Amino acid sequence: MPSKLLLTFLWLFLMASCKQETDKPQRNISSEDNSPVSNSVIKPSIIGEKDLDAKLLVTVYQVKESEEEAKDYSDMVRIPGGEYDMGGDTPVGFDNMPNTALPQADELPKHKVKVNAFWMDEHEVTNAQFMEFVAATNYFTVAERPVDWEEMKKQLPAGTPKPPGENLLPSSLVFNYAPKEASKENLNNWWTFERDVNWRQPNGPGSSIIGKENHPVVHISWYDALAYAKWNGKRLPTEAEWEYAMRGGKKNKMYPWGNEKTELGKHYANHLQGEFPYSNTVADGFDRTAPVKSFPANGYGLYDMAGNVWEWTNDWYSGKYYFELNEAGGVADNPKGPDESFEVYNNLEKKKAIRGGSFLCHDNWCSGYRNSRRMRNTPDTSMEHIGFRCVRDIK
């Protein structure tokens, strides 16, 4: 179990984002880590690379692209290019919903965006797919590596004391339902930083992915997702591509399925029913992750774009980026995100945008299953409800 000191660090990070359910302490590869990887050093193109951890990037650069995987387009969908209005929607009759169920400040103003056609994985990367990657490359995820205190403390208030060494061992964040009397505002009541938690043991030490090969892989950092994408001859999607794909061809709708509210009895995605974060009625059939393709595809034939697990994008997160795009005027042509991260609450933390919501999302907390909902995390974050999918350019 984590010490009170480490939980204090966790609290600092989580509350810095003001109800951002996905934040956690910065984690970095230890200087003692010598995880074997292949010899290729081809570098992917990364905007704002100066704000990334150089030691973690080395492990990504050294992953060699698989020629066989790079030719495989099975389980991918060709997304047609086009223009759309990116940003928050509030349909008629929705303005009486909780504020957390409606567009947030960083989802506005709506602005016009053009994206080129691209290929996208039809579902989230599964445990089985990630297992193939690890078997081929001997890659170790960030959650399987020790924390580098020298890197971690850069994103903490000056003078924060170093935690005991045992609290810098490989760990990740696991969700637990909070006691009824506990405040949901204190994220320590429902997130636990646990040792030996990773994609192989997603629900805690002793858990397993046996029988869950077709579930989305979780406890994946942005670096891990980038490494997998490189091996597959793919890349991570931009935020603009992700939202365009999630909308599935529907214009100015709240959800990928349209404007039907989530409490009306139909289940279009895996998210929490009940009282967040205290209980889950499991009305949709799943307490945590669901096998991919358990819910209907959207208009482009993509599954689980809403719910199941949050998904990494390639873009840095900036709370003022939409304002800047709108001020520029015209149509943003294939925007690739800001040059650097901007976080209103704690700009020491440099964060990547994540999209789509998870099995924990609820109207009274984050409503991540909305088309325009934005969240963010430091790129070394790993949690029980974060995964990813990849894209390819049209050649």
C-alpha cells in the first residue's frame, strides 16, 4: 500500500487539474534501467519534443518497425477526409443537465477544421495485440519501470521532500469504489497508487489478463502507445482527427450516436451507471473494461470511440488552443496541436490530450463520452482506464 506521503503527492497532482479524473504523479524511467530493445533509432516526428523525457524517448526510438505489421490493414477503417465544426455542442433541452455533462471552457469556441483522409484502428488496442508487440520487442512499459525522482520533482512544488525509495518502485493507479461517506472531491478516496500494477496485472497485484485478451490494454503511457505505433508502422491520432472520427459523420451532435441522453435506458457505450464514484449498477453489463466491439459502431464503423478506456492522442494539451485557432480565422488545415502544453491549474505539468472517456465516466463527473470532451495527462501517466488506438496516413 502507498504511504501517506506518496498519497499526498498523488493528491497534489490530481487536484491540480480540478476534477480531471485522469491525472497522476509524473513517472520516468530510472537511470538504472537497462531494458533491452531492438537497435533501430529512427525517430518519430514529435512537436514540442523538448518537453518530453529524453530517457523514455530513447526506448521509443529504439523500437524497430515490423515490416510485416506495417503492411497489415486488417482491423482498420478508412476515414474519409472533410471539414467539420470542432468543439462543444449543447443541443436544445440539454441546458438543464449538470455542468459536468456540458461543454467545458477548453471545448470552446467551436471552430472549423479540415482533416485529410486517414486509416484508423476500428477498436482500441487489445491485450492480445499488445502482447504480440512485447513478445516481438521485449519492450517494458513505463508502469513496469522505477520512478525517476529527479524528473518527477520538476513537476512538483519546490522543496517537496523525496519519498522513501520503496515508493519509487514500479507502480500504477488502480480504481476502487469510494465509501459512501467519502468525498469524491478527494481523489485519494477512489484512486490507489499500487506497486506491481501494469498491463499484465491491470486490477492490482495478482490480477491477470487471462481471459481478457480481447479487452483494451490499460496502464499504458503515451510513450508506450507511441512505441507500439512505431512497431506497427502507425502513429497516434491528432485531436482533430480523433474528434472527427468519433463524430462518425454526424454534424454538431453531443454524442457519437446523436443527441439521445445516456440515462434513457439504451447503452451505446461502456460507462458507469449508478452513483459515481460509489457504486455501479452495471446496467450496461460491464463493471470495468468490456471486450472491444461490445457496443454498436459509429457512423464510420469505429467501436468504443465513447467509453471503455480513455485514448491517447499525439497532441499536447492546451486550455487556450481552441481560442487561438478561432482567433486565427478561416479553416484550420489538419491541425497538429499546440507547440507546447498549457495547463491553467499547474503549468509545471506538460500534458498530452486524451479522448473518448472510460468505463468510469458519468454525467456528474466528466461525461467523457461526449464528442468534444477533452482530458489530459502527463505523457508518462498510466492508469487502469487509459489505453489507445492508432492511425495511418493514406499513401
